Amino acid sequence: MGEAEEYKAKTMELARVEAIYFPVIFMLVGLSVIATIFVGGKEVMQGKITPGNIAEFVIYINMLTWPIASVGWVMALVQRAAASQKRIDEFLSTKPEIVSPTNDEVEIHGDIEFRNVSFTYPNTGIRALKNISFKANPGERIAVIGRTGSGKSTLGQLLVRMYDPQEGEVLIDGKRVRDFNLHSLRRQIGYVPQDVFLFSDSIENNIAFGLNSGEIDRKSVEQAATHASIHSEIESLPEKFETIIGERGVTLSGGQKQRISIARALIKNPNVMIFDDCLSAVDAHTEKNILLYLNEVLLNKTSIIITHRIFSLMSFDKIIVLDQGAIAEEGTHESLMQKRGTYFELYEKQQMEESTLAN
């Protein structure tokens, strides 16, 4: 709020200066023309110069008007550019906290373990995770369920090493995530974030983003789009897969952006898949189609489905229920229903909502 008020005050001050500067400049130009004609007229009357000489000086004055008037405008631009360049320099000189410790590339098989992990966001001081421990064997399907703000998304961000935990370790195939080559780690994990980012490029290039140029072919792009239940909608567009979408996918709906992001993750065919609330913007029919495809695609892949909903169409080897950053319950659907705890309450509430909407 204080910065906004300061910006407002400086903008108003600039407007006041410009409101005085430009009228004064043009007033001086007008006075110069009048003075030229007055003095020149007297000289013509005395026979010292001709009327053409007066016209010449008036033209000279008009030619000098814009260069003089633009001095203030140029100075304002220079100062704004200097301030912008200062911020750009600060950004370019910032060193990332997350760095790759090695150039070695190691194949990931999908054995994932969180060992006593606690994490607090450095900028806000919010404690997102508290002593989290669980294990996912290669090929297992894990669901992470919890209410908004329970720390679900943080698990995915730690796994792709967007952050490093302050306590505990995140391991893949028995090796600490922080010891992997960053490029190799993220290339081998299919991650669908909650906040989708699409580029101002063709749909095909957005789906194939992250692949090497030699790995891209239309057949694999179309197959990934089919599995994400977006192929038919892309084909209905005038330029189909060559359609250019705006920055952040502004020409697409929220559900379409999410499904393109799912296709982007599937096309890499990784051994580890992370879906962070990736079906929140799609309708029930589309969600059903995507889940049916995912049941087939995720076979023999370690997958972590992060969601605030319970997908009854998918079978999970383990369900983890988070509450305020800690594991409240853990087990299969049947065992958690028998406990009649937090998971049971979420499931019953969701069933009631679905039945209400159906009626």
C-alpha cells in the first residue's frame, strides 16, 4: 500500500511538471514569433531587410520548437529507462539458490521416499510441511489428499526440487534429490503444476515443450493430446495443432490449459508422474475420460496424484491424507473408510455434493 501511494505521488508530480513545462515552451515559441515579426517589421520599414527575411526566421523558430520541447520528454524517458535497467541488472545478477551439483545424468526408476521432511517457505515464513515421511515403490500410485492449505502442492515442488527442505531428505532411488543433475531430474519427471504456464506458440510446440528437437513427432503429440482428452477440441480449431495461443494460453479456457499441460507431461513418457490438482477446471464428463486414460497410461509408473477431491475411478496403492502440513491418515481406500476419520469425512462430503448436483 505504501509503495502504491509513493508511486501515485511521483506520477502526479511528473504530471504537474509536464503540465507546466510544455505550455511554457509553446508560449515562449509564440512570443518569439511575435517578437520576430515586430522587430523584423520595423527593420523592413527602415529598408534594412526584406519581408522574406522575417519569414525565414519564423520558419527557423518553428523548426527549433520540437527539439527544444522534446528535451523534457527525453529526460523523463531516460530516467524511467535507468530505473528499469537497475531492476533488470538486479535480476540478472541474482544467483539461484537451487543449483545443479553435478553434470552426470542418472536414470530414474521411480523409488520415492520422503524422510522426516519439514519445510517452511522462506519468503512468507509459512510452515507448509511438518515431519513428513512416506515411501512410494516403483510403479505404485499414490494419492495425496487434503483441504486447501494443507501442504499438498509443496510435496510436488520438493520432489522436482523447486525448493530444498530445511529438515529431512527427499530421495529418489535411494539418492538425495539435491544430489541429482537438475536438468536430468526434471526431464525425467512428468510434473503437471497447479498454475499452468503456456507459451505464445503453437499448441504442438507447447505440448512438446521440454523435448529435444529430434524427439518431436506429430504422432506422439497427438497421442499425448488424446490421453489428455484434448485432441478433438484441438482438431476443431482452424489451424489445429498449428494454432498459436497467446501468452499463458489466454485464448484457451482453464480446462483446456490444464489438459495441454497434462499432455506436455505425458509426452515425455517418464517413470515418475506428479499431478497437482490438474483436473480442477474440467467438467465431470471430461474428468472421467481423462481418468480412464490415466489408469492405462500410468501402469508401471510411479505416480503421485495431489488433489483435494477423491477420484473413485482410480485405484491407489496408498492414500495419504494431509492436515495442516502433517500426515493425518495413511492407507488404502478401504482401510481409511473403516477408520471413519478425516478421509471418511471428505469422502462422505464429496458424495453428498455429487448427489446434490445430480438431482
